[in-house]
Amino acid sequence: MKRSYLPVALLLAVLMLNIIVTQYMVHQYFYQNYVNTIVAGIMNLVLFPLAFLIYKKGVNVHD
């Protein structure tokens, strides 16, 4: 059976976006842009379950 690396690449991309959005959120909080901080926090709340879904559907741990 041939392995697919697409789910792994998608998972890495989503987790990298998670790190970028978290850094953006901290930066905006430091400069007291609270609306941008809340938007970035909501983006993090959307990205994390997406990463978990990609992990559960595409990455087979028990091969």
C-alpha cells in the first residue's frame, strides 16, 4: 500500500499557521490592538480543531 504524504503536509501547514497566528495575537495584545487580538484568538480556535481533524482522518498512527 502506497503512503500519502498529503495529510502530513496539510497538518504541518495548519500547525505553522497556528504558530504564526499565535505570535500575531501576542504582538497585537502588546500594542493594545484588542480587536485584532480577539480575531487572532478566534482564528486559533478554528485552526486547532482543523489540525486535529486532519490528524484523525489522514495520518495513520498504527501502520
